[in-house]
Amino acid sequence: MQFDDDADLDTSEVQDVRGSRIPGGRATMGGGIVGIIALVLGLFFGVGPDQLGLSSGDPDTTATASSAAQVQQSCLTGEDANTKDDCRTVAVVNSVQDYWRQEFARSGETYTPARTVLFSDRIGTACGSATSAVGPFYCPGDRQVYLDLGFFDELRTTFGSSGGPFAEAYVVAHEYGHHVQNQLGTLARAQDGRQGADSNSVKVELQADCYAGVWANHATTTPAESGRPLITELTEADIRDGLDAAAAVGDDRIQERFQGSVNPESWTHGSSEQRRQWFTTGFRTGDPSRCNTFR
């Protein structure tokens, strides 16, 4: 995955609070096996940690900026995105939101941007307080994506993904798929408390995978403000990395890895094959209307 070296990055779409002191209550879970279980339960979930029972303290606590705002100082151009991991995240956020702005506009609607908050260790959100153990998540309460960049190492070392820049981009695009669902009113379907292979929770997650694939289809053709696409190249190897990341976080693979058995009745995200299938559907068609996992 390559970015246009001369493109300007919009760092206003990313808030960097890594290293900040976050006010509010302490999260109830920590590292070790508790953290792993929380990660398995919360991974890529479409709602905030309060719905997962992982929050504590003041649910209205929000992140505050500090001198840790590295991306605002060092992520200025596409060249930075080609050389720095956090700047690459900024560029992916920009590209994903450029696509959805234009897609909504084609339908005569207005896309409301969502900010990504980069944090370390612990974060307070409108959905409650959480630690890095819950993995990346989207909070509908404040319409923000929360991401500890250290998760990408976990994706590779703990969950067996091949890794790579586009695997990381898939994660970001998936979370923004939840933001799109929130604007369209479909995200709430996942909050009925049901689990299982045919639950709305699984269908919402698979749709977010499909939306990530749709963005990938348009990533090298969606113009930024400069009039040129921010992403100049996606290779077949990049897409394979994205598919591998999707498969690595399938419910069946996670359960087999951590529990030694597979129980479809407790699924919340879908199987590895389903996640690959729906990302592929989005990528091959480039059409959000083909992402109706509820059909």
C-alpha cells in the first residue's frame, strides 16, 4: 500500500492522546488472561465497552489532548504516511472518510465525519472507560473510533494474522463501517443482546467487513481534496493481508485458539470464512448495497 508522497494529510480527523493522563474511573480489567478474554469478547465490536460490561467510572468521561499529540506535529504528507505507522493510520482514516463523504453525497445525503482517537493503555469515552485489552472499537455515544496502535502487534502475534499495512487499514475501515451503520440506523440492530451464528450482532459485524471491502475497491480512485487519490497503489498481496486479518478474528478461529472448541451459539462476529467472504463481496463489487447481510 502506497500513498501519494505530495498529498496533504488532515490530522483534524485523528486525536492523539497517547501518553496522556485520562480523567475518570479506572477500567476494571487488566492484563493477563482477563485482558485476553476481554479482547476476545470486545474485538471489533460495534458498540462501546459499556455494552460489553467492561466499563467503570464516569461514563461521560472523554479523552483530553496533551503534549502527546504526535500526529499533529509529524504527520503532514503522504510521504510521512509511507514511513511512519501512526501517520499511515491518519492517511487511512482520511481515505476512508473521503470515500464515504462522496458515497453519501451520491445518494443526496450528508456524511458526518468521525474522529479516531489514538490512545495507550486506558481511555475514557462516552461509552465508558476501557483499556487496550478490548481492542479497537467504535463508540456510538460520541461517534469516535478508539485505537491503541499496539493492537496491531497483537493481531499478528496473538491472533496469527500475517500483519502488514493493509491488515491495519482493514481494521480502521471496519470500524468506520460501524460509523456508517450508526448514521444509517443499522448499528442498533446489534444491541438486542442476542448471540449466535444467525444473530444481528454477527450480521452487523459482517456488514462492516463488507463496507471495508467496498472502501478498498475505491481506495486508489477516490479523490482527496487535492483532486488526486491519497492511496496510489494496492497490490494483491495487500488484499491478501486484509483477508488474512479478517480470517484471524473469526469467532471460530478465536474460540479454537483460546478455548479449544468452537461454539457457534456464542458467536458475535462470524466465522473466519464469513468474514473473508463479506470483505471479498465488498471488494469485488465496490457497491455498498451488496452488503445487505440481513437479507
